Amino acid sequence: MHRDSVTHGGIYVGALFYGVVVIMFNGLAELSMVVSRLPVFYKQRDYLFFPSWVYALPAWILKIPLTFVEVGVWVFLTYYAIGFDPYVGR
């Protein structure tokens, strides 16, 4: 993408706005799942069953593959579809 025209500047600002919106609303879909797990978390904490990191670790590990998919889609959309870098091999 060239940086010397108003049209390309508009594309860049649009991509920045898209990025801010995606980052802002990225965790909104998982919010209901987190809220539904809170009673179990507090029950285990109150009865001294497990520490909090034991309960949070499996959920964090299961999100790793989804994170890689999201990163792949993000890179494809921002670099190749918008036009930041047309060369895939770079």
C-alpha cells in the first residue's frame, strides 16, 4: 500500500477502526460462559477444594488453538485482504 494519497490514508484509518472494534468486542462472546462458571469457581474456593489457578488453567489451555485460528484470520484480513502486504512469502 502506498502512503502518498488520501484514498490509501482512508483505507488505513478504516483498518485501524476495524482493529479497535475487533479487539474491543473479542471477548464478548465468552462473557456468558465465564459468568456461568463463576458459581462453581466460588463454591470450590469457599470449600477449599482447589486453588483458583487449578480451575482456570484448563480453560486457558483449551483457548490456545482458538487463539491461533483468530490470529491467522486477523493476519489474512489485515495484511492480504486490506492490502498492507501483498506478498505472502515475506
